[in-house]
Amino acid sequence: MKWDNYRWVEISRSELLSFIFSRDRSHRTSSPPKSRRLLAGFEGYHSNSEERPEVLVIEDEDAEDLMAWLYAFAADFMPLSMHFQVVLASDFDAIMRTDSFSNPIFEPVWASMILGEFMMRGRGSKVLKDFYISWIETSCSYSLLAALQVYGDNKLIYDTFIGRLRRLKANEQLGFPELRLETLEVAWKVCIDLPDRAYQFEREDEFLFVQRLFHLLESSANRQFSHEFLDLLYSSYFKSDSVERRLTGFDQVVRKCSDQNLSDQTEVGFYLGAAAFLVGRGTSHLGLIDRPASSFPSAYLWFSILAGLCGKNSWDPRWFELIRRITPFLRSKRLEGDKPADLCWVEFSAMERSRESLSFAKDIVRIFPSSLVLELIPNVHFQIRLARESADSERSTTGGSPTKGSNRELILQIESLLKRLTKGLDTQSSQIPEQPELKLITEEKSNRKKRSSD
Amino acid sequence: MKNTWWTNLEDLDVDQEKVLDLPPSGKHVIFGPPGCGKTNLLLLRAKYLYGKEGFKNILFLTYTGCLADFIRSGLNDQKFFKPDQVQTFWSWARSHISTYYPQGLADFESLFIKNKDKKIENSKDNKERKNKILVELLESAYAKAPTHILYDAVFIDEAQDLTKEQIVELSRLAPVVTIAGDDRQGLYGMDGLSVQGFKSITLEYHYRIGKRICEVADKILPPKDGNNSLLDYCLYSEEKNASDADIFSHATRNDQYRAILDRLQTQLRAFPDELLGVILPTNGMIEEFKSYLKDSEFFEITSFHSDEGVNNSFRSDRPIHVLTIHAAKGTEFRAVHIAGGEEIKFPMNRREVSFTAITRAKTSLSLHYSGQVMPFIASAFAKTSTITKKDLFS
């Protein structure tokens, strides 16, 4: 962890302001911290009066109060993430206990998983026709991969990550993608648990591989699934070398899923995804899932995981091209957190909790008009689109509706209310402590009024 | 049009790459069985010379309009020569004669007047007479042209359907001439491929046609002594897409059409983004099939080709193509359905006609008929069965 080499110094609130306003800080102490109410981390071993901290660690219970105070007395310098990396003390503790992680990530699986997530969000394989690389950072799977790469398979970090994604999803003001996190979680667990990450799929092993994935799914989801469907995947239909016959097998799986009225998203999604994959013996027949996947979108995830595991021999040119474009992204240093975020979790959380939703949305939209990069956990980013532009642009590029459809309407309502607020028609008060108006100005105003009335 | 036009150098095998390495001068002929990539290579060589040698003034000729249109679909990228540089031999000849020897135009049009007596029309003498007139017209036009070099390069696909004399006339138009063809696919009894003075390159292997379809094609038109059978040189991969070829007897023509539509319904999903062909023996049957389809969901996604072809019909988003056997020359489809098998009975070249129709299919082939089908066709599709001696007497 790069913070191992930092000098940690306890600072006070007012001292924090001197960092923000670049005042002379020659009086600052550099003794070891007695408490950790506010810790500043400095690069290098030698201090000087010009230096600024790289990281700020804030005690969890102080965070909201500190943020409110800063918005009152240094509003123009907010968000704080513009100046330092800001970390909650609980995150800091968890991270400092984490050993650096060096296990390789099986890139084709995660690259495929990202595609699967977007298809699930867009409810269709057509999303991939105009796939933009810039979308990757809006993928939950991409964010999780960053967490895995930075912290390894660390339960504490994983739970924090999931918990925060859930909070984002629950916030109606944000354009969180329309997807079931629970479905993604099962798929993620399977991918994390893959026993043989460097496994290269051999052509004749495809059924064996479907079976292996099925058992992994059962153990990760901790449930017993129907083997009746698995038998169907092993039937002569799918073993035939005739693609038309395999297609007949696929139609039987679809019929059986609807006849039996199965509702388990994960289970049905797996059968459908695997069946479509077996029809093409690769990714060529992805489009077959589009119709049944409108009810069982997780089929895209399982199809994608199989494609990732089977490797490039199973990819059609389009899939190959997409993976080729995504993979360098997964390898790049971006995942290691050198990229700045718009808002750290501390700030986001404080803003979200301490204000009424209306003011919260106003602040976010004012600062970052269309999307913002959140530091979900230190060095792990997630780009979330705000409703104003995302709903339109994403819908037009994906042909689907990956963000909440009602967001645009909501934002228009918010804007209208905000106009009323600024005109003083609304008496709703913010929880931000307001600085008292200076007497001098008040007197001057009253003198002006007097003069005009004269 | 997935898997139709090659998009990577890696798609080519060593022999195919040799065609691209041919010198940018002289006269070359490419021989090869159906599916060996002749048309693809001819187009790639034309593009290569266009880009590398600056041969912008290119003439690319085919025999049928449908094939010309099919080749134009491989020129979507706009980086190379323009689609209108691909022409049929006949449309080019008309334009050439009207430009340089307009007084010969009436004689040219007379070539299209058919004798009511089919025997006379199809006779060797009549063909030779028409060929002589045409060649003389081309000679006269060439003599009147302002320069002897009219093009940078000329490319001719399906050259087996032209005569030697016609090829010689075309060879005078440019310093670089490349022709391609296969004698087994000749439908008109022409001898264009026996033209002298061309350096030949032979492609032996083919990748397009499934093994089962090769078996049927080889039985329909067995290779001449010493020549390769399609099956022996087949490199089609059966692992993902096993090939099949079947023959079906139906009570009526409409039953044939119904069976084809049922199968197409599955194949549209089984072969996404691929072309599917319905090949019919006559233009009359195309009209019949068109009216059968009129009220069905297939009508909007089907292209109907006449012998002269329709511009851009292969570039549209219509996956199903309906065409005659003659128009189908040079084209290829993932699945081919031949209806009206009972109509394939005219005396001349019926084996070549059947061979051409059958070898348009890559993976799936079905032939439908009502009544009788020629025994050599029935035999070609026949599969071995478990019949015993006892069954002969039961």
C-alpha cells in the first residue's frame, strides 16, 4: 500500500483551512498523532512549510459535521476531493490491514462480464453494436475488478463495496443503472471463486465446462438447482454438429423455462445463457437470448462468463473486437487509483445524509453537470451518471434504457423547484450552517433603502 | 453478409496469397473449384492493384447481373474502385460498341432475338454464328477507339461462360488481365478458359462447401479423369456447422414452398447475418414464389433477383435471396433451397446446371420436387440405408 510511506500528522480543523487556503503553516507540529480525529498524510520524510497533504483521514463520526463546517466556511473550495484524497478512518483501518494482492485476474472473464452487465442493463445484445469504451467506467463489474486488484479477495472491502453500491442504487436522485445487484453479486462470486483462472477451454470440453460452472454457481449461490435442465443441455440436440438441431434444443430450453414458470432469475438465466452459447459453440448466437432475456436478463451474464472462460476460440469477430478493446483498460494503471475522483465517499455520504434530497441534488448537479466519478472505497472509482443528460444520451447510444427512465422528468421538477427556491418563494431551509451577514453590509443596505425612500 | 468477403490477410491460405503476389503486369488465369475463393481473390487483386499501382481505371466483368451485384456488395468500403466499374459482359459490350462503333448497335441487339425453335436456338451453329458477330463488332469498336489501351487492368470472373475469342478481345483492352473460372461450372458450353497466352495458377482446396454437399455435387458431376473431386480437397470445418443435403418429395409446388419457408424460419435464427438462398429453375417460378410469399412475414426480408439482377440487392438488409440457377452463378449462401427439382430436365448441361445450383450452398442444402426428378439427381442425394435382402421381398 502506497500509504505505508506517508508521514501521518494529526491536524486541526483550522489547520485544514490553512492547507486549503495555502496559508503559512510554519507553526504546525509534526509530532505523532495522539488521536486520529483528522489525520493528514504527507509524501516523503521531510516536512516544509509549503507542502500540502496527499491524503486526509477523517474519523467516521466526525465526517458529517466536518463537511457541514467546511461547506459553511470554505464553500468555494469544496468538494474537498479536489485538493486531497479523503478517506474514512474505518476504510483506512481496513486498508492498512490489507496485504498487497498479487493474484492474477482472468481478464477475458472480467472483460466479458462487463459486456454481460451492459447487455443486462440495456436488456439486449444490440447494446454491443455501438459500445463505447467510455462506458466501461460506469460498470459495477469494472469497479469491483478495481477493488479486487487493489485489495484482493477481502471480505471486509467487498462488503463495503457492495453496501455502497446499494446505497447509490437506493438514491432516487442518481441515475444508477437498472439492474439487480443481487444477480450481479452471484455472478461476481462465481468469477472470484473460479478455481482455475488460467484455464484455457478446449473445444471438446464445452459440456464439462458448463457443468463446472453450474456447480460453482450452486455453491456460490448456496442453493440446489434443478438438474432436469442440465440434462437437457446434455441432450443429443446440443451434442449435434448441426447448428439447426442445436437451435431446436435451445427452443426446448426456452419452452421448458416458460412452461414451468420458473422465477429464479439466476437459475433460468444460467440455462438460457448456456443454451445460447452451446448453439453457437461460442458467441455467434448471442442474439438468441434477446427475447427470453427480457424476463431473465441474467442470461447475458452467464453467456458472457462462459465466453470469457472458453477464450478467444469461441468468440465471433464482434466479441473478439470488444474484448480486445476492453482488455487494455483492465490492465492499465487506472485501476490502481492514480486517477482523481470528483467526490470521495466521505463527502458524498455526508452530502447525501446531512441535507434534504433536493439540496443534495442541486449541489451535485451544479458541480458535475452530467456524471461524477465517485471514490467508492479508497482507490476504487465508480462513475455514476446523473439524470440530466445520461438518460437521453445513454438511451440513444444503447438503444435500451440503462438508466432510470423517470430521471429526466425528476430533474426537470427539481430545476423548477430550485428556481422557486432562489426566488425566495420557498422557505425550505438548508442544514448548512449559514455565516451571519456582516453588520456593515446590513447598515449600508439600510442606508441605500433610506436614500431611495428619500 | 458475414463470412462472405474476406477481411483479414489471415483468412488466406498460402496458395490464395500467391494470387495477391502475382506481378502487376501480364495475363493470368485462376482455376479453382467452387468455394476456393476465386471471386474473392479476383476482387482483392483488383483492390490491391488499385491501391498499390494506382490502377484507378479498372474494368471488372462478370457474366450475370446478379453476380455483378454480389461483387459490388464487396466494395462497400469506398476506399477502392467504384461499384459501377463492376459490369456484366453484355452491358459493357453494349456500351463499348455504342461508344466507338454505334453503327454496329443494331447487329448487337439482334443477338438477343431468340429463335422460336429451341433446338435451332441452342444449336452449336447458332452459338458460333452469334459469337462471330459479337467478336467482329468488338473488333470494329476496338479499331475505332482513340487508343489501344482503354483500361489499366481488366478482371473477368466466371470466364468459362465466355468464348476464347471474346476473352482475346477483352485482353487487348489493358496490359493487365486476370481471369478466373472453373470448367465444371460452365453453363453455356463456352471455352473461355482454354484461351492461350495466360499464365495459370490453380487453387486446389476449398473451404466454403460442407462435406455432405461436396458428396452430392461430386455425384452430380463427377470430375473428369485426373481432376480433383470436391470432397478430396474440402477443408470445410464441420465441427461447429455440420453440413447437410437432403431431397424432399412433395405432392404439390405449394407444399414445396411451405416446407422451404418452415426451414427458413429456423435458419434465419440458426445463421444470423448470413445469406440464405432459394434457387429456382425458371423466372416463371420466381414470380410464382413471389406471389406465394406476398402475405407472409418473409416478403419484407426477401430479395427477388431476375437474371439481370437488381442494383444493391445484395447490400440490403434482406437475408433471403430468390434467384434462378443461371443468376446464382458465382454467389454463395449459408443455406440453399432448390425448389422445382422436377423442372431440371432440359437436355443440355443439366448436370452442370445442377452442380452450379448445389455448390452455391455452404452448410445446408435441400432440394424439393413434386412428381419425378432426374435419376442422377435422386442418386446424388441418396444415403445408404439399413435395407436387408428380406426387405426386397416384403
